Amino acid sequence: MDTEPPPPHVLIFPFPAQGHVNSMLKLTELLLEASLNITFLISAKDHDRLARFTTVHSHLTRYLGRFRFHVIHGLYEGPMDTDEKLSVMIADSLPKVAVPLLRDLLVDSHVTCLIVDGIMGFPIDVAKGTGVPVIFFRTISACALWAYFSVPGLINSGDLPFQGTNLDERIVSLEGMEAFLRRRDLPSFCRSDLNNQTLQQVIGVSRRTTEAHALLLNTFDELEGPIVSQIQKHCPNIYTIGPLHAHLKARTLSKLTSSNSLFEEDKTCITWLDQKAPKSVLYVSFGSLVTVTREQLMEFWHGLVNSGKPFLWVIRDDLVLKHDDENKVPYELEEGTKKRGYMVGWVPQEDVLAHPAVGAFLTHNGWNSTLESIVEGVPMISWPYFADQQINSRFVEAVWKLGLDMKDTCDRKIIEKTIKVVMEDRKMEFIESADRMARLAKETVNEGGSSYGNLNRLVEDIKMMGVGSK
Ligand code: UDX
């Protein structure tokens, strides 16, 4: 008698940082909903934080033994707020610990396929010879990935390294972006010496995408279709399945979802928002990694207070670089904040962006934040900090028309003025384009939408891998 084969077993391996763990957990739950078995590799620090600050552990137990965390011990646990620190983590700390672990898991755990964060190339080498297909998942936008991928071409064409200091010079040889891309919009690594380790690593790993069995992108065709087509010339097997957080909500309509925060959420901000008029509040957050100097903090603070708008501002414990004894806050800022501001350490961001009182988002344009803002139809004011954020913010302003980009400035007058333009002078224009994009984002993850169809195709393809390996 034939016995039913066990469901495919997928090993998921994110890079250990908030934006990566968060979106790969969403993917995990979508695959669990499709009846696959999942093992999720996670650093001890992130595992502990999820246990302390979320209900994710109990939430995932409802998949009745089909999900487990596999905890990685011994990883670097310090901050990753610079290109260099990220680079050391990717090239050194992580592979040292993860290579032997992966080797064992691939041999002993009947893995059908490995879905690995495409910021790391070494799992492809580990999987070689095991017969286990490796799928890359990129937590960044297609436009950022395409820019990373194209760096060697930009060097050949002479766009890189920059000649002279004019960052407004056009980049004319990046296919699909010729009309609007400037030097300053390229990923931050491109501004440094081309031999720099981070840039070399980014180029190397992005090129390795062609070695992966497939590429998953947390984006949707209506947003980035033309750029996805560019990547497809080199990596034919792409699944655009985002925005993942909206996709998960669409597929688990009647059930509760869990926050995947690695920081403790302060929910009092929702009560504060409840008292505010519709679309009146500026929400300010720079994600999980950005740090600012005290001078930059003061420029933002003055700009926010002087704009006259109510503001909800996430100030993580480690946001400001140097705490010295001269942290006295000017009287007018204290008063302005008492009247109109609310500052917290970490918020439930998806809920905040969905709140009717929020009228705009001052963001670093990390890709998760950008997608979350798009889904809720919230116009953006961009202050990109590093890596992919520079190009995301260019797309926000110049391509999607969802807001204004303040990159490379940090001046209280510009901040005040930009807030007023987005929330007053051009308010209706930005709201209309944000509403339009939000509609497309919701359609794509529901039945008949492109991301919805692509996820079904992915699940079927993984099931076929399972059949092939039996
Ligand atoms: C960075 C990158 O810039 C991003 O593009 C890349 O893919 C991963 O590394 P990060 O700085 O964490 O990520 O930003 P972002 O991608 O926006 O992710 C932050 C996440 O934290 C979002 O999902 C957001 O909802 C959440 N968040 C942020 C909260 O839940 N509460 C907060 O107070 C702030």
C-alpha cells in the first residue's frame, strides 16, 4: 500500500538582523500555511528577543509540529550600524559558525530545499554536492539588488569610480534607471574606494544569485516589474511574492498574526494616536540599525517641532551615537514636544502606519519600512542612511511619486520645509498616489494577483523538488 510522503522540509536561514528575520518569518508562515515543514535558523540573541518581546513561539506552535527554530550559538552580537561591521559579520563571524552547522543539517535533516538570505553566498558552497537546491531570498528591493548586480558594468562604463565630487551627475549606464538615477542614489558603498571590502562583498554575493536555483523577492510586479525584468535576464527563475506582511494577512484573514519585533513594543503610542485628527501626525522612525549623531538629532528635533505637526518619534536606546553630559534639551524643544510630540523606544510599526491619524512617514527607507508604508498608503519623507536605502528613496520620489527625498542633508530648515510640503502644500497629490499604490499592493496578494499566483507556483515547485528527491 502507498503511504503518503512526508511534506517537503524547507530550511530557512535569514541574516541575523531585524529587517531580515522579520520578513523571513513572514515567508515561513506563508509556507506553513501551504502545509510545508519548516526549520528556521536563528541566532541565540534573536531567539531570546523574540521570546521576550513577541508571541511568535506560541503562535507558530499552532502549526502542530511542522515548525521548529534551530538556534545558532556563538555569533557576534554587537551593533551592525556600519558597512564595515555588516561586512565582517557576513564574511567572517557568520560562516565560521554556520558552515559546519549547515553541513550537518543538510546531511541529517532530510531537507528538500534551503531558502537562504541572499546577502550570504556561502550556503551555496555548503549545499554543493548534497543535491539540495538553494533558493535565494533577498530582503531588499529589486531596484537595490539590480544596482548591486550592475556595479561591475558601471565600472566598465566608467560611471564608477566617480570622477570629481558632483554627486548630482547622472548615472547613464544602469539599464532601466537611465532617466533618473544620480550618483547620490547609488547604494552607499559606491561612494567609497572600489576595493573596499563591503563593496566587493556586495558585488560578489549579488552575482552569486545566478548560481541559486531561484530568487525570491519581497516586492510586487506592479511596483518593480520593469526592474525585475532586468534581473530576470540573468536569473530567470524569480518569484515576486511581496509585500510579504500584506500577503500573510491576506492568506490568514481570520487568524491573529504575531509581531516579529526584536525590540519591546510600546503600545501606548496607539492610545496617543487615537486622540489625533485623521492624517495629522508625522511618524518618524529610522528602523533598527541607523545611528545618528547628537547634532543630527538636534536638527531633526528642531525641524519636527518647527513644522508645527504632531509627531510620533521612535528613539531606540542606541539611536544616538554619543551620550555626553551636555545633553541639555533647549526649552523650545521641550515645550514643542510636550505639546505635539510623543517619543518611544519602539512601536508596533505596522499598526502605527495603519492608524488613520498618521499622515506621513519620515523614514530611512529600509525596505520593510518602505513596503509597510506603501501598503498603508502613507506618503514618505526619506532620509536614507546606508546600503540599499539610497536607491529606495530615489524610487520613492522620482519613480513612484510617493514622497520627497532629503538624502545627504540634515538641516532643520530643510526638514521643516519638506514636512510642510508633504503634509500641506502637496498633501493631496501624495495621498492620491499613495492610495493608488496601496490598492495595487493589496490586489497583488489576493486571489488573482501576481504575488498570490507566484507564491502558489513557488509552493508547487518546492513540492516537486520533494518528489524528485524521494
Ligand atoms: C535594513 C535595511 O535597510 C533593509 O532594507 C534591509 O533589507 C535590512 O536591513 P532596517 O534598518 O531594520 O533594515 O529597516 P527595515 O527594513 O525598514 O526594517 C525595520 C523593521 O522593524 C520593519 O519591519 C518595521 O516594521 C520594524 N519596526 C521598526 C518596528 O516594528 N517598530 C519600530 O519602532 C521600528
